[in-house]
Amino acid sequence: EVPGEETAGPDVSGPAADLQKALASYAADADKFPAWIPEEFFLEDVFVMDTLEQDTVAALYRNGEKKLRITVRCFPNNALTLRERSEEILEVCQGQSLEYYIFSNDDRICAAWCDGTYEYGIAGEVSLEILKEMIHSVENGG
């Protein structure tokens, strides 16, 4: 982070209702957020960060020591490209209207997809099968 880049965002703290509030604050399409989260994970917190380059909403889920993070990044200057990743893409899943990129990062399975000026992502300690179910829930609304 570069000092001085952060700006005041909406007052968001606490889980579920605040996640919807945060997504709405940035006009992020909640339908592009996974509708299904593995039931053993609970929503612990919602974080919002604004910078000059991007606005980010992150939902942190937990299952004991295991973490699952779902992020939505908005690029207000319309400078969106799927960020270059040093990780090797393991698979590309073609949905009805979106492409989902699955990759590995630090022994964690991850996914990313873009819609307009938004980049959505999942990273955490879940199996490839669970990750694909979460992606499927984006396409089918749960």
C-alpha cells in the first residue's frame, strides 16, 4: 500500500447485512458473488478498502483455522484487465457469460473472473471441487 492513497469508504463493519451494504455501495453485482458458501464456513468479517486505483470489498469466512476470502475489486478508471498473475492457470471454466480462471497460489486454490469494471475472486483452503461448486453458484444463483 502507498501511504495517502486510502480514502474514506462507507462505514461497514460486521457480517452478512454489511456485506450486502458494501457490495451495493460500490454498485457491485451481488449476482456475480457466489450464492453458495460451504456450510462449515461462517462469515467472520467484511473489509472495505478504497485506493486511487481500485476499491475492494472482501468477505472473510472461517472454519476453525481455515480461511476463505471472497473479494470484489472495482476499477473506477475502467482500467480493468484480469490482473497479471504469476501463478499458473490450472483451468479455465466457461460459464454462460463469464470465464472463470482457476489457479493455485501458495498451496491454496483460487479463482477469478471479471465482469465490466469488476474483478471477483475466491481464495482459501478449499478443494477444487468445492471451488467449482462456488463458481457454479455464481452462474446459477445458488
